[in-house]
Amino acid sequence: MDMQVLWYVLAAVLALIGLAGIVLPALPGLPLVFAGMAIAAWADGFEQVGGITLAVLGVLTVISLGVDLMATALGAKRVGASRLAIIGAVAGTFAGLFLGVIGLLIGPFVGALIGELLHGRQVRQATKVGFGTWLGILLGVVLKLGLAFAMLGLFALAWIY
């Protein structure tokens, strides 16, 4: 098998794992997507996708990291989440990994709720914080998915033209 084909396979695998990583918090989603695209561009000597396109994709990757942090933080801050709620949301997300899609959807909420209860909040306020934190995480995932598809589209356009 040609080495170039192996590089393309590696690039595709990284991009696919990266797309999964947008939803799964244990994986650096868009950086892996970017790494896959960079390897694909390198594999053909940057003839199809050049430096300018890769630079734009790199900037979008950096923006995605900021979007992720900002969406979660804003969702939590808007409802007055404590540090324990944020830690709980992260722990709940990781715990949710073992329960599939349902776990990923409810894990951050449950984790933030428990964190707030441990912080001494009443159930009503803790529920509000849990929901706000969950909403921030969900918004971050949606925005990162949008960035991922924009990056893939830009890469595909550069490859074709």
C-alpha cells in the first residue's frame, strides 16, 4: 500500500475521532479534526490545500476552544453556579460517557445539581443552576459542530478548487 494512502487514512480517522470529540468531552474534538486536515494537506505536499487555508482552519480551531470555554462559563455564570457546580458538571459529563447519549445529555445537569446541593443551595436554585450549566454546555456543542462543518466545508472547497 502506498504511504500517501496511509496518511490519508490516518487523516480521516483523526477527523472522525475529532467529530466524536465534539460531543465527548474526553477528546479534543476540533483540534483532532484540524490535525486530520493538516495531515491530509501535508500528504499531497500542500498542493490541494495550502498554507493560507490551513492558517484559517487553525484560527477556527483556536476560536472553537474559546467558544467551548465561554459557552460553558456563561451558562454557569448566568445562573450563579458555584465552583462545585462546575466541577460537578464536568464530573457528570465524564460519568455520562458510560451511559451513552442519555448519559451525555443528563450527566452535566445532574453533576451541576449535585455540586450546587453540596454547596448548600436549595433544591430549586440548584436545579436552576444545573439547567443553566447544561444549557451552556449544549450551546457549546452546537457552536463547535457548526465550526466543525464550516472547517470541513472550507477544506473540501480548497481541495476541489
